[in-house]
Amino acid sequence: MSALETWLTLIGMTAITILTRGFFLLPRREVPMPGWLRDALRYAPLAALVAVVAPEVVLTQGHLLNTWQEPRLWGAVAAAGWFAWRRDILGTIVCGTAVMLVLRLGLGWTGG
């Protein structure tokens, strides 16, 4: 790519990002939205997080786990348990990471 093409690409991507992320901020009044859609959008961040995290936990190189000695799986289970018990994000992260590290470094589990 030439320097001009690179700059045009960067400017275009910036404009598209600003428009798509700022779409709901541009109108002066609230955009009318049906109640069912507003309720459904409450779950969008959780769904996006699950869509990103779940494959990292249950897949190795594009294949499902083939062993139960997978530190990521047990770390995720421990983190979910901590969150269900305490409702604490920092504790959830620390608990899941600690379990994963103990299994990986302490017991030598490497997973699939």
C-alpha cells in the first residue's frame, strides 16, 4: 500500500468507528425503542463476554478438550463458583487465576 492509501484507510476506519459507536449519542432526544428490545439489550454485554470466553475455555487449537486435566476449565469453574458465592469481580479473577496456576505450575497439568 502506498502512504496515501494507508492514510485514506485510517481516516475511513476512524470515521466508520465514530459513526457506529456514536450512533446512539447523535440524536438530541432518546430513540424510541420497544420494551422487549430494551429488555433484550440488557443481556448483550453478557452474551458478548460468553461468546469470547467460552471458546477459550473449552477449545484447544480449534478442537474440544480431550482431557479433564485442563487448568483453564477448572479455573473457569472455580471463578464461576466464587462469583456465585460472593458477587465480587476482583475475587472472581483472582480465584480463577489462582486455581489455574496451581494446577498448571503446581501439579504440572498442561491440558490438551
